[in-house]
Amino acid sequence: MKKNLCAVLILVLASAWCFGQDSFTRGENLFMQNKPQEAVIYLENSITEDPAHVQAFLYLGIAYEQIGRTDEAIAVYRQVLGRAGDLTANIANNLGNAYFKKGSITEAETMYTQALEADRVYAAAWLGRANTRIQKGSLRDAISDYEQYLRLEPRSSQGPSIERLVAYIKAEFAEAERQRLVAEEIARAEAERRQRLLDEVSASLQGAAGASQGLSAGAEDVEEYEGEFELE
């Protein structure tokens, strides 16, 4: 009786394991065939049957994104991010992409940064973060990220576009700096002109006020005194 019970348990466990593997395998195959809508149900079953299967979470999140279920993709990625292990950079980067699609730029930048903390040579995260920084107007930081991406992916198909964008931004910076210097020079020259004018007016007024005066200064007429002085 005990032997039969053990055999049944082994069979049940083996069947469950095989079914779980089958769900993932079917989901993975459909995913690789670019059939995300069909893959989703199997991948959902796979993560239910094996919550430790990080690859299944990754594929499911991507499949959700492909069929426009961005919020669900974010939820799946977040569910596994803290235990993604070697796939942490990948999961965090995908989270950044999902947030970017939603227009949640600050959250996207945070996720790209987390991906880079997990893997400094994860090129896609440098590119993603650069794009978020363009959106935020942090242009100098964006240039730095774009340049790091190009160092990691010198043959990227997006390289020429990135180089043009970086060159344009740098030219804008250079023009802004030129205008700043011109404005400073104009302000300096105007300040000097005003000071010269004040000095000239002040010197003129001082010349008039400080001129030497004769004995008649302070009175229009000198009164004549007739008679003698008497001493007491």
C-alpha cells in the first residue's frame, strides 16, 4: 500500500513538473515565432506553476508589451525584479521601456539607472536613459549617456542619428555660450560708459562747486560805513 502511494505521489509530481515545463516550452516557442497573443496564456500558466522561473516572467512581460498591455507588463516585471538575478539589468531595462511608453519619464529614468547599476555595460540602458534625459531637458547628461552608448555599440544602426543629435545639441550649447559672452561684453561696455558719464558729470559739478571765490563772495553789495569808531 505504501509503495503504491509513493508511486502515485511520484507520478503526480512528475506530471506537474512536466506540465509546467510544457507550459513554458509552448509559450517560449510561440513567443519566438512572434505570436505574443498566443504565447501569453502559456507563459501565464508557467509563472503560476513555477514562480521562480525568471525567464518566463521576462517573456511574459515582453509579450504583454507587444500586444499593448503595458500596465500588465510593468506589474509582471516588478513582481520579479527583486529576484531576477543575472537578468536584473534586462528586467529593469524593460521596465524603463514600459514606463517610457506610458510617458512616465522619471520612473523610466530610475529603472534605466537601476539596470546600469546591475550591469554597467548594458548598452540599451544607456540609450534608454539618454532618451529620458532628452525628454526632461537634461541635455548635458543625455549627451554623456549617448556617448557611452556609442562607445559600447560603435556599429549601432542608430549611431549616425545619435551623432547628428549630439552634434546639434553641442552646437546649440556653443551658440548659447557665444551669446552669453557677447551679452556679458555688451553689459560690461555699457557699465563702463555709464561710469564715464557719471565721472564726467561729477567732475563738472565738483569744478563748479569748488572754484576759488573773491572777497565779495557771499554778498551782492558791500555796505559803506560813515562815521568814526568809538572806543569805550
